[in-house]
Amino acid sequence: MKGMLVDAIHPPVRDSEVRELFKLAQEKSKEGRESLYNAIGDLFERRAGELQAGERETMLEILERLSHDVEMSVRANLANRLSESGDAPHDLILMLANDEVQVAYKILASSPILRDGDLVEVVRHRTMQHQLAIAIRKDISEEVSAALVEAGTEDVIVTLLNNQDARISANVLDYLAEESKRIDSYQKPLVRRPDLPTELAERMHYWVSAAVRNYIVDNFDVDIDDLDDQMSATVTEVLEEKKDEEATGDAAERLVDRLFDGGGLSAEFALKSLHQGQVSIFEMAFAKMVGIRPVLARRIIYEPGGEALGIACRAIGIERTVYLQIYQLTRKARNSEIRLSKDEVVKLTQFYESITRESAFLVLRKWQRDKRYLAAVRAVKY
């Protein structure tokens, strides 16, 4: 180690600094090696631009050898000090970026030395924690964003989407918009991105939650009545495709009318019909109990976020547990997984509990007299 220093270090490094490095290089103890590591790190931090190529190369080699012997906290301290430097050697920054995440984090999040290719390699070959550090960088390129989306987990992608400085290509945004059908956590950060095209926001309107739909209507140049008509047409098209699979709506309607007139129509009957796969009977029963047209009842039932169904159930006194069962059983008709995740149950429960029966009833009354379904959903207070 001492011989390497003798061969490499000559002016412009000061004589006092040379003597100190020689002294530290003779130390065999762990403390001595850490002191040498810190001393070379100090030199890079203060005078990286003055070092000659041979000096830089040799000192980097020494640091690389020492990195196996010094504590992680020592390496992390050097990384933190160099994370904002624009003069630090590229090879040193790259070495620190590929270290354990406790060392690499600030380098990956901040260092201006790292190139796109460096970051892509870290994304592909290091851990999720390394990816999270990269996802918060300023001015992330489209290339790096694409690598994060390709390799990253849900948490990494949400972090990237929340990074307003990240540049994300139109193709990747389109892909993530489609993914938001099944991954709800993408929805809010996507629609809050300034680079999300209006046409993507309009498309997402059909499957996002009520709160996100409200944001789209308030912040994008969209026509709520036009969206309402398009959603109605979509539901009608889906129902036309189901006609041959179930008993006719007329027969279901006659059965429900008889039960209603005789006082036998209840939430329990509707839920039992759904359990038995008699979807037409359930739809008619639900419409009759809520007091709305069947076509609007179907829209409420199959609305993707479950909020409209929760409002209707709350308004007519259907218990939370029954509401959750109805939502789960009707997921199949929305081409979704039948089983509800724990997070979905929590979210739906919180929504149901957050609205009063009085406010839900007011929305229901609006539905009963106003065909503008979306406007009514937006009016709910909770």
C-alpha cells in the first residue's frame, strides 16, 4: 500500500498531505485503514479537480481495496459527502452507487456524476431499495424511467409517478394507465402528472375511483355530460353481450315485482340470487329496492371503484358486510379477480363508514330524478 502511494503521489498534492498518507498507509489496524480511507476521501472531496490521472487511478484502487475492510458507516459517510459533488471521479461514484443501499442511497438519489447507463445497470442488477433511491432523482430521463417501470415493483413505480421532475415517455404512460385498472395505487399519481395526456385521463375515467374521477373532471379539459353518455353506452354494450347468458330481464322483472308487491323483497333475497348466479334477478331486485331505473342500477352495480354501490347500499340501509359481499360477487361481471384483497376491504369499509345515511340518501334522490349519474356521484359529502 505504501509503495503504491510513493509511485502515485507527487505535486500538486502538498508535502504535508503526502506525509500523512504515508503514515496512515503503514498502519495495519482497522482504525488505521479507516483513517486512510477517510483521508483519501477528504482529498477527493477537496481537491479532486487538481489530482493528476495517475494519482486518481491509484487512490481509487486503494479505496476499492480498503472498502472491504472498513465499516459500512465509514463508506456511507464518504458517499454522503460526495453525493452532490460535480468533480468526484466517475469510477469512485460508480463504486459507491453499487455498494449496499445504506452507502449507495444518497449517491443514487443525488449525484450528478452518474450517467443514464450507470443508473439503468443499477436498476437491473441491484435491489429494490436502490431502485427507490433512483426513482426520486431530479430530471430522470425517459430511458431510466422505462427501466424502473420494467424492473420495478409497485412501490418503485408509485415513487416514480410521484416524482414530478421525472420524464416518462408517452408509451410508458399509456402502459401504466392500462395497469391502473388492476393496480389502484397508480391512479392518483398518474392523473396528477402534468405530462398525462387528456385522452389518457378520459380513458382512465371509466375505471378509477370516484375521488380520482372528480380530479379528472376538475383538472382536465373533459365534458362530464359527454363522459356520462359514453359510460352509459359502454354499460349498455356490456349488457347486450350478456343477454344470451342469462334469463331474460322481463322474467326477472315480473318475479321481483311480485315479491315487492307482497312485501317479500329484501337485501337477503337479492344477495341469495347473486350467490346462485341469478344476476338478472339481482339487478332487478336492487333497482326496485333503490327506486331507480334498471339501466342506472346496473351502472351503479358495475361502477369499478365500488363507491356508487356503497352510496346506494348506505342509503337504503344495507349493512356494510352485505355491501362488501355484493361488491365481491359482482366483480366477476367487471372482469376482475373475485377475491377481495385485505387492502381493498379496508378501503371499501372506510368509504362506507365515512358517508352518512342522510348524505347517501340525498345522492339517491338526485339519481332518482337526474339522469346525470356522474354529477350526482361527485355531489356526495363524506
